[in-house]
Amino acid sequence: MAKKVSQSDLKKRGEDFEKIERSSQFQELMAAKRKFLVPSIIIFFGLYLLFPILISYTNIMDAPAIGDISWAWIYALLLFIMTWVMATIYMKKAATFDHMAEKIWKEEDLDGREAQ
């Protein structure tokens, strides 16, 4: 059965989260996430949007690359590979971000206070 949470408990938790948000460790976590995610997103969307632009407005992709296989097919295959590689890299980085978040959480000892 769920414990009823009072209004003062909710206010206290809100204040705790505001304190965490102002902490230097939380700011480091957010900076690390931005440092990884912003370039990754730009690269991902840039390469995906470049593909239809190159196909529609240039003849570069029509040239044969290997036998009858054109550069368009090579580029499309590389987009799939890029997606898998970026997802794998993100999963490894996310583990680091999770570890940083757990450390922040434990230092603030919110788990212990929430159980009270």
C-alpha cells in the first residue's frame, strides 16, 4: 500500500532537487551530456539530411563505386552502420552518465530521506 505523502514532504523534495540542480557535480553531469549529445545529434542529422540532398540535387551518387553498385547504395549502407555505431557508443556513454547520476544521488542521500 502506498504511503500518503504530505504537502510539506513534496515541498522538501522539490527543494532537495533544486539543491542538486545547483550542485557542481550535477552541472558537470549536464555539461558532459551536452558535450557528447550536441555533436552526436548534429553529425547524425547532418549525414542523414545530406543523403537526400546529394541524391536529389547532384549526380555524385549515380557514379558506380563497385561494379554496378552506385555510391548511393554505399552511402545508404554506411548510414545504417553509423546508426548502430552511434547507438553502441551512446550506450557506453550512458553508463558513465548513470554512474555520475548515482554518485550525485548517493551524496545527497535522497534515497534514505524518501523512505522515511
